[in-house]
Amino acid sequence: MAAPADTVVLLLRLAGPLQSWGDNSRFNRRETQPEPTKSGIVGLLAAALGLERGADLTDLTDLSIGVRTDQPGTLLRDFHTVSDYRGVPLKQTGVNAKGLQKPTGPAKYTHVTYRYYLQDAVFVVGLEGRADVVTDLAAAVQRPAFPLALGRRSCPPTQPIMLGHHATNLLQALSTHEWQASDRGRANHLRNTKPATVDLPVTIDDPIGGEVRNDVPVSFGLRDRQFRQRRVRHTTVRIPSGVIDPDPAADGGAVVGHDPFSLLNW
């Protein structure tokens, strides 16, 4: 099914040493989802466009978003402790009649917190929307007004980010673009086999999808952060693995598939 004539798909590569895509975090425990959230992607695009906090995000939230996991990465837990440099007890969240924070009781001098990250993950993100909006985004991503981040400011992306435009629908674009995993990621995925294709998981916006996520930002305002729900569905796409037969004389250097009878020397 082709996309409407006035819509296009922009593909982005989101990769870096660390990423963190939280959607339900507390002060002492900042978790990450296994793939980029819509709020995180919209935040990256808003930074590229130079939008201030509290700006209207409608053009960005109206985009249909799909995420293909090319390399899932591994989970990292970063351990932190918080204390007062003066050596006094930490404060609690409650306040007294004067509006001042109460001290912890019994006195607590150290607070333990955790931060979770994805290490060495690679995602291909598709953004489907009006041609004029997508064109402006493509230009902004290449010359961002503010630094881009993969969920948190401490997680800068590696290059390239831009993968190009596609005059097709979102799922088709994610089904045809080449695999973006690193050499090590490919080796871990293939596990010494030589399949001609690989199946990669995709999460895509779908109004009748089976999962509900509360990660569509209404406002990023510091005192008025709001989110609404969306529905998504999960599927897989099959793309060429790019594996080349190591013996060019055997198949002319062609991409080959796994032969289950090879172990029997048939």
C-alpha cells in the first residue's frame, strides 16, 4: 500500500555508545525502555528545530512513527549516591508550616539512585507525515539548533543520523532500508550462520494496535509536562543480511542462505 501523495517517510539512524528512553521514571530510579519512545523522538526533533519548552508540538506528535531494532544492545545499570557536601542530613519531600523541607528522620546522609542505559544499540526510526513537515525536519536534523540526544542529554548520537526520504508508506520504508547493525552486532545476530535475510522487530503506530503506551508529549513545559496515550502494534520485517559467500568461486560472491545439510557434507 503506497503512502498518500502528499506524505513522505524520513528515516533516521539512532545509535550511540549509550541511549536511555524512559517513560515512567522516579527520582531514585531512571529506567529505559528497550527502544526509543515517541516522547524521546519528538524531543530530539524539537531540539533540532530549536523549539522552546512549552512550544506547540502538534506537527511532531501527528507524525506516524515506526521503530526498527537493528541492534538491541545491552542494559547498563549506573549506580549513584547523593549526599549533602556540608555533611548534614538530607531533606525529605515533606515541608513544615513555613514551607521549608523537613530533615529526614531518622537522619539519612546518603541516598542511593540508579540510572539505566542501553549500550551499543542501533535503531532505524521512520517518521511519516506531510511532505512540508518532513522536509523541514530533514534539514533541521542535519543542522540542529540545539544538540541532539538519545533520550538524555548525556547520550549524544553517532553519525550518520539521516538515512534519507522514501515516497512510500512507513512499514514499507522500514522493510527496505539496509541493515544498520555494526559488524559485531551482525556477528552476534547471525551466530556463525550465513542467512540471506534477517528478521528484525518493528514497533509502529497503529490506531487499532494491541498495546497502549503513554508517551505522546502534549507539553515539555517544566511545570506543565503532559502526555497522552497512543496505540502501537508489533511486527517483523525481513531484509537482506548482506552476508557474502566467503568463496567467490562457489556462488559468484552472491548472498547465500543457510544450508541445514552442510553439517552432513551433502
